Amino acid sequence: MNDVNCSKCLHFYVTYKPRFPYGCKAFGIISRKNPYLEIRSISGTNCALFQKRKKNVNIKKKGRLA
């Protein structure tokens, strides 16, 4: 099985809730561990809705952002 890295997925986000810090917009879940582990434990297969996140090429690498 090929492991999916949620941090590289378009649907992955970090919540403001300390008890459930990770979320998936595609499945509409929040979780204590990475969402792909929840999906694999429930369905037995890897995430079918994984979409690779696009890099922002417009960011200039000059100085600090904030």
C-alpha cells in the first residue's frame, strides 16, 4: 500500500481545536490523527480523494513575509 501524506493534499487543513487538530474538507471530518489514518481504519483502503496541493510560484523569496 502506498501511504498518502495528508500535509501535501489540497483538502487537508489544521483546525483551531486542540483536541481535534487535523481535518479533511473532502470527507468532512476532524481527527486527533491524520485523516488518512481514520479513512484507512474505517474503509481498509487508502484515501480515494487525495489531490496534490499546488505550490504557489508567485511568492518572491526576498526577506521576511510578516
